[in-house]
Amino acid sequence: MSPARTPRGTTTLHEAGPAAGSKAAARVPPGDRPAAPVPSIPSLPVPAVFTALDSSPRGLTPAETAVRRDRYGPNELPGASHARVWRRLLAQFTDLFAVVLLVSSALTFLAYWLGQPRDPATLQLAVAILGVVLLNAGIGFAQEYSAERTAESLQAMVPHTCRVLRDGERRELSARDLVPGDVVVLEAGDAVPADCRLVEAQEAAVNNAALTGESDPVPRVAEPVPPGPPLEARNCVFMGTDLVAGTGKAVVLATGAATEFGRIFRLTAAAPRQQTPLQRQVAVMARRVAGVALATGAALFAVRVPSGQPFVDTFVFSLGVMVALVPEGLPATLSVSLAIGVRRMARRHALVKQLLAVEALGSTSVICTDKTGTLTQAEMTVVRLWADGASHTVTGVGYAPAGEIPDAPSVRGLLRAAALCSNARLVRTAGRDAWRVLGDTTEGALLVAAVKAGLEPAEEEARAPRAAEYPFDSARKLMSIVHRDGDGTYFACAKGAPLELLTRCDALDGGAGRTPLTDAGRRRVIAAADDMAGQGLRVLAVARRQVSGPRPPITDVESELTLLGLAGMYDPPRPEVRDAVDACRRAGIRIVMVTGDHPLTAEAVARRVGIVRETAPAVATGTQLDSMDDRDLDDLLGGSTELLLCRVSPEHKMRVVTALQRRGEVVAVTGDGANDAPALKHADIGVAMGASGTDVAREAAVMVLLDDSFASITTAVGLGRSVYRNIRKFLIYLFSHNIAELVPILAATFAGFPLVPITAVQILAIDLGSDVLPALALGAEPMEPDVMNSPPRPRHERLFSASVLGRILFLGGIQALGVCAVFFWHIHASGIPYADFTKEDPVYREAITMVQAGIVVSQFFNALAVRTDRQSVLRAGLLSNPWLLAAGCFGIGLMAAISYAPPLQAVFHTAPLLPADWAVLVGLGALLLAAEEVRKWALRRPRSSPKGGSP
């Protein structure tokens, strides 16, 4: 493929042709411009790079820039796509419950207009049903709209300005104005604005953590490299990464969506958002309930029409039955209950962008966690020093120079040399007690240790100014800097890999002076370095020597050195992670580390935080994953509880998540880098770090940890489990009274009573007026202490399990028997024949008022009953949820208003109840609570074995 035939912005590292800004190209229409592919840009020498990209060391001219900008477009990523507001609002009406109610409302309006004479009660029912739909839609829309107000994902990752050579002049421009062929000037601390090939590099190193997950600085060179994967090209730098050391000039190869960062963006955008388990369960429940409601309504319509009942009245009656079966308050209750969970998580520094994600966390069975920035602090820290033949512990973590170091001359000498042999800077954020490192994080860790020892790197540099530098080289594995001492002499400081530096040393600093380095001494140094490495530390050796002048040959600088000691450092785990990992283990949640880091580094961190406890965990690299088919991968994921996946790419992470989901796991993925974004989006629940994470990760995730604390995940899992338990509680509460509404209607039908014991408008008043607030109070029940002491529920466990359905039938059956009894008792006590009853008959109005009040009062006791599954409500405390008591009293108060207030009597066709009526209804409610207490006692009672013993 040649660039002339690719879409805007698709020049790649491996293919480039004459750029659109060339004079020859400018004479040819963009769509017809031919260009032959050339060899991989990283493998070309510098002059050939300029030729291939039709650029020059002076950069592009303004005319060439204008043509290329027109061809390739701005250097920016597409904004996060969000549905229009009106589309989001309309989506609220696509829920199956909403569709059923909308159709019911439309048919009821039609029945009203067709009826002769037109019955106002039918119009009231139609308006009430429509109002229910609008109320549910408004609540759902408001919750989701407010939860999704986050910043656009990737634009903040792209630097706003950069330094560019244009026609030989150095200019500072907006990064979005870059085009392929531009020459960019980079310095330590700069964010890389596009994918570029370096043409000059002085001690350059980049941090590719956002793309690869590796926090270690990676040296960059300008020389050609062999062809290979783009991210492994040592002479290329990529958008979204940072230059942490050195300087350089680079030619832009790819911009916008054509960059490696853009490739991850496209991969993320293509990944479908997975439905949460609750979404699937609610969808199944909605289909079944709607099907039962429609079938029951149709069956009763078919039964009553042949009996001579008026067509319209029969139709409205059937709609009332259907309304009785549809839990109108459920969508609103579910949304607000989840929103309560969202607010609780927000107080624990976890921002949830989708309501249903709250519950999904509760069903999580596997957490695939990144290492850098998630389990660790992404701040290298010196924790061990070896000097003068002794090991010294360094306290304190991170870049804050707070900690203790033994006050020994050998330690100060070691750290002074290490600080002088450094290009990093330690800076403090103005007005905040926050520190950061500009440059190589390893050198930054040594600077922090020097400050802990009482040294000031800037003052040391002033006393011994730099005279020459010999940058780190991967072949030498060393870095050396020559300084001028206060007496006019010169000395060199060197640091690097212990074995490499040790071969260039002939003496050892023993604190009291320079002593020859014997074979035994070398073995002690190697043993000390191996001991540190065995603890997962990165080890550097530091040495010093006097030199003859300001710029001696490198062979003189890096020979006959005096070894000052060793420094062992690591990226410290977050202090709260171990407790969080232990909590996940108790909860039966498996943790799999998925990182771009080296296996040894990953295992060391995993052991520190408690993810790995076995002697030999299962470890696999991205290369090994490539060689596995799906069956092999399934065997790997299922064969060990302690698993580390290292050196993995974004595609590997997505494949692992998919494989775990295929095994029936509910997968949560944590991460902070752009390389984590595809897996975050593809997971059942993506959890991004808010403070240190990239914007692309935050956009892809459905939950953002504002404090970057892994412990917040454990808290969120517990809250999610509590939310699920509470959802089941109010489902039992809501559906049990639906039985109490339906059974009297069916009983009246088969008994030949011409009117309904409860009207559709009364049902809506119960569902939305009396029951919503208690259901919400049940949804706000506090988290139970044992919520994290049980394994996660299976992925395919039904929301309506056999136990839940049985409890609904038990409680609903008791309520139904009670209200049927009071209705028919009231009707029979009047002595009026069934055929003589009309809607305006006072006895009938009193009877239906008794039915409505009976359901409301029994629901008050029902709410108390469903608060616990097995424990007695008396033991849990009747007053431990005051909101529930207040909500129940509000429902009874509303029922009293419907019974006694004339305006409401006219709407609901009710009549005033006597004190004796209320006493009977309270007795029925207390009977329900007593029956439930007996059921719980039976569950708690120890089962007897056949021989009379305990099982």
C-alpha cells in the first residue's frame, strides 16, 4: 500500500512514499497520485529518512505544510462519540416494561374514545399509565446523563504545543498542526506529539508506559535499526509517551488516528461494550413478566367476552389485570437504588459512569490487574544500599524525600557520586506536598535517596561542575560524567549494571580509604548484588576515579575505578494493596496480573502484594500466548489460581478477557494506560485509575478510581454485592404484592362477580405511591458485615432463583388470601346480590378501599420481613433502618388520604374506612410478618440426621 492510496492520516512506520507536500506531488490530484512503497523507515539511515518523507533537516515549507494538512488532516484523535441527548432520552422508552405500558396507554386512550358513553375512569387510567412511563424515563435519563459527564477521552493526552522546524526556523506550534515530514525538536520532559523517527539523539530515553505498560525508561538512538515491530524500533518515539531524558530531533511519520496510539484508540472503539450480568437478568425478567402479563390479560379477555360483558369494559378490565402484573415502579426503583450505590461508591473515591456497573462489580469472579500505577505507585524508590561491605536499609517510599538513611561516610560518598552522575531533576509541585521527577525515574530515585542523606544535588553540582559526559549505552551498560573539583582537579563518576562496572574496578571504597579489590571482594559484591536482585530489586553499581583532564578518553574514564557500592531500588506497591488482595481472596475472587513488564519484575511485585504465594506460579509471556490456540489458553487460565501474564500487548489482554468470559467468569479489568483501554472496554467491568491514569483508559472504563487505590476496588465489590442483595429484597417486596393485586381479580372473575376488587388506577397508586419509597429504603440497606466472606455468585445465576420465586409466592400468597377474605367478607356481609352491584355502590367502594388498604398495610409488614433472609427481623432491629419505617408510614398516610379526602375519593372511587377496618388490616399484616418469622426459624433450625444427630 502506498501513501497515495491510503485514507487521510494513514502513513505508517513501515510504509512511506513521496509526501503530499513535494512539488511533484502537488501537481497531481491527491486521489490519483502514485507512490511506490519504500523499506521500513526505522531501517533507513538519516539522509534516506528525509528523502523517503520528502522532507529535509530544515523542515517543511509553509506551502508544503498546507498541502499535507489538507491531505492528512489535523493531528488529533476522533472525539469520544456520545449519543445525542434526544437519542438517550428515546432509549429510555425502549425498555420492554416501557413498551408494554406505552402500548397499554395507547389502547386505553383508544378504548376511552370508542366507549359510549366515555368513562372518565378509563381516561384516568390511560393518563396514569403514560405518566408512569414518563416518570421512569425521566429518572433513568437523569441518572445516566449525570453519571456520564466526564471529559473527552484522548485530547488531553495529546500535548497542546510542540517545537517544530519550519523552513529552517524553530517555531512553537499547536500539536494538531503537525503533518508527516515535520521536524520536531524534543527535550527532556516533553510529551511526544506524534509518531516520529529520531534523526538526532543525545542521551535520549522515553517512558512508553502509556503504550506498553513498562515504566522503565527506554534509550533511544538515531541510527538505523533492523526491521521489526514498530514499538520495538529504538529510533522511534510515539504519541502519548514522554521523553524523560536527553534531547533529540525527529521527523514525523504518522499523525492522528494513524499513530500507534491511534491504533489502540481504534481497537478500543471497535470493542463492544459488554452487558453486565444485571442487564441480562433484568432483560430476561422483563421479557418473562411482560409475556405473563400479556398472556394473562388476553386469556381473561377471551373468558369474559363470551359471557356477555361489554367489550370496552372487558378490554379495560384485561388491561387492569396486565397492569397488576407489570411492576411499574421497578425501573425507577432499580435506577434510584443503583444511584444510591453510585453515591456510596463516590464517597469511597470510586466514580461509576453506568448505573448497572455497580451490581456488576458485586458478581466479579476474576480481576485482571495491571501492575504499574495500579498495584505500584509508578515511583522508583531506593530501599537498599550496600557500601563498605555492609547492607543498609533506606526508609520512605515514592519521590517525597522523607525517610532515613544511616549516617555513614561510605553511604554519603556513594549517594553523592550517584547524584552527580545523573541528568534527572527532583521538583516539588508549587503549593502542594507533591514531588515528581523530570527525567529518568531510576536517576530520580537516586536523587531522592541523596536528599534523604542530607545532600542537595544542586549544591553538589555547583561545587563540582560538569566537564564531560559519556551517555549510557546499551553495549557498555554504563554512564559516566566528569566533574571539576574545587581544587581544580577532575574526577569521574560512573554508574551502571553491577557486573559490567565491576569488571572496570580495581579498588573498593572501604570507608576508611581505597583498598584493592581482590577476588574475594568481587565475590562479596556479586553476592550482595544477587541478594538484592533476588528480592526483585533493580541494582545499580556506582564507582569513582580521578582523571587527568576535563575530557579524557572513555577508556580512561571507565577503567581502574573505585567501587563505592550498590543501590537497590524498586517501584513500591501501594500500601493498601495487600489488604485488598487478602479481601479478594476471602471473597473467592481470583486476581490475575496482566502486565507489559518483565516476568521477574512482575513476580516480585506479585509476591510483595500477596497475589503470588505459591513457590512457582504460572507465568506466560505475550510470545507464548501467540503460540497458543484457544484450548491451550483455556487450559492455562483454568490450571492455576496464581497466574502472571507478562510482556503482553493490548490484543493479548483482550484475548485473555474474552477467554475468561468464555469460561463463565465475570471479569473486571483494572488499568491506567492507553494500552489497557481495549481490555477495559471489553471487560464486564472496566476500572481505570483516575489520578495517574490516561484519559483513554478513563473513557473506556465504566468505573474510575479517583484515588488510584486498589483497595477501593475491594470496597466497590462489597458495595456491589450489597446492591445485588438489596435488589433481590425489593424485587421480593414488589412482586409479592403483585400477586395480592392479581389473585382477587382472578377470584372475582371465577366467582362471577361483575366488577373488579381493585381498579387499575388503585394498582398504580399502590405501585407508585405506596411501594416505591419502601422499595428505595430496602435498596439503601447498609452493607452486611459478611458480604465479602462468600464466593461470587455464578455468572448465569438467575435474578429470579427458585428461592426468590418461592419467597414471592409465600409472601404474596398470604397477602392475597388476606385481601380476598376482607373483600368477599365485606361484599357478602351487605347481603346484596352480585348482579346488583355497580361502580358507585357505597358497599363496593368500601370493599375495594379495603383491598387497596389491605395491600398497603401488609406491604408495610412485608418490608420488615424481607430485610433479612434467615435472621429474625427482631434480631436485626426494627428501628435499624429508620428510612424504611418512614417510607412505610408515608404509604399508609397516603392510603388514608385516598380513603378520606373527597378529591382523592373521586379519582380512586374509594370510601372512608372505620377504625375497626384498620384494626383488621393491621392484624392481617402482623400475621404475614409472623408467618415469615416462622419460616426463617425453620431455616435456622438444625436439621436432624436419620439417627437423631446433627448433620
